[in-house]
Amino acid sequence: MTALQAIIFDVDGTLAENERDGHRVAFNQAFKAAGLDWFWSEDLYGDLLEVAGGKERMRFFLKYYSPPLPESVSNSPDFIAELHRIKTQRYVALVKAGKIQLRPGVKRLIMEAREAGVRLAIATTSQLENALALLETTFSVEAVNWFDVIAAGDIVPKKKPAPDIYRYVLTKTGWSAERCIAIEDTTHGLTAADDAGLTTVATVNRYTRYHDFSKARLVINHLGEPNQPCLVLRGEALQNGYFDVEIATSLLFPNAKT
Ligand code: XBP
């Protein structure tokens, strides 16, 4: 069968450019609320993004950057979990306050896919609350039901670049990897999707523009809009200047007649 079955979206950096002004800000707010003298600058955060997952990122920071740590805190086994709980609350509040916007073309593509009967899913390393808040705020409360699966956070033991989160989506839905497209923004994400057998498209962003995108079938700066064409960084030129269901189908089935 030569029809696109589903599009699986990464969230952070792909649906929205939310790392610098969303997650980073929420981490810093959590540090402050916990009385910690830590601050993640834009540059430092760019380096820390190499580690997927907020809890994992903080543990990495503790281990390799040796930030100041009060004695009371260093004895607490649940310290990182508690810090992450505060961070998630702060991040959700930022999203609900409308501080995070969808990237160009995201809404258009999701609406077009729905109309065309193409299924949708999410595969993210971030917490489920974060993905739900973004969908509810940028679309509507019903939007979470548009997705067959919203696979998030600790639902799988190994985070990206492990393929587990994508395999989880495929297992849950029964979709065949050969008929699905994954949209990602990082090397880790592309590796995860590629290792799960998916064809991938990369939409690069300010933190990931120098990443290795060699696994992606198409690399663009964003999904594009009719009045805001995207830039093709690798792959064939897009006739309309934006990524849509037709292009996704032609990436999967280059020899099929349309
Ligand atoms: C991006 C991430 C996440 C967020 C933080 O995941 O690495 O860790 O930066 O989210 P993806 P949490 O690109 O897969 O969406 O603090 O909720 O872990």
C-alpha cells in the first residue's frame, strides 16, 4: 500500500522552539525556588541539551559541572525528582501563559493530515504534562484526542537516542514503520526514529542547526507556510515551499504515481 499512514511528531524543538525560552527558563525558576545558586545560560543550556530528559540533564550537570550544593540538599535522595517536579509545574505555567508558540507549518500540517485521514502521534522525551499543555494551549482541549498515542517521558526506560519511544508508538498503534514519517529536530531524535525503522524529516532550530542530520531524508529550517516558504537544507526542492502530506508520501514512496 502506498499511502502515508501516520506522522509521528517530536515535541521540543519540533512542534515549538521551546527549549531556550521555555524549558531553560523553567529549570532556572526551579533552581531559584529550591534556593539553589544555579543558573543555566543560553550557551550552557545548548551544551546541556546533549543530554535528553530534564532529570538526566540535571544529574549530568551535578556530576560534570559540580555546582554549589547545600549540605541539606546533597543528603536528599529525592532531590532531583523534586526539582524536576517544580520545573515541570513552572514549564506548564509558561505554556499556559502563552509564552510558547508553535513553529511555522505545524498547525497547517496537523490540520491537513487530519483532513486526509493520516493518523497522528507524539514521541517525546519530555514529560506528558508538557506535551498536553502545549496541545491544549496552542490548539484546544480536544486536540489531545487527535493523536492515537502521546508517548512521553519515562513511559519507556531508555530515552532518545534509544529507539524505544518510537517502537512504543508503533507497538501501541500497530502502524507499519514503512508507512510512517517522523519529524525531529536533533541528531538524538533522528537516531531514535531511524533505529525504529522510520523515515525522518528534520526541521532544524537555533540550538540544533549544526547537528548531524545525515539520517534525515529531508532537512528544512521549518515546515513552511504558503506565505512563509521553508528553506531546504538537504533534499529535493519543495514545489510549494512547504512540507505537506503529498511531500511526506513521496518521501516514503518515490516511485508511486500520485
Ligand atoms: C527534549 C528534551 C526534554 C526537555 C525537558 O525532548 O530533551 O528533556 O528539554 O523535558 P524531545 P523534561 O525533543 O524528545 O521532545 O524536563 O520534561 O524531561
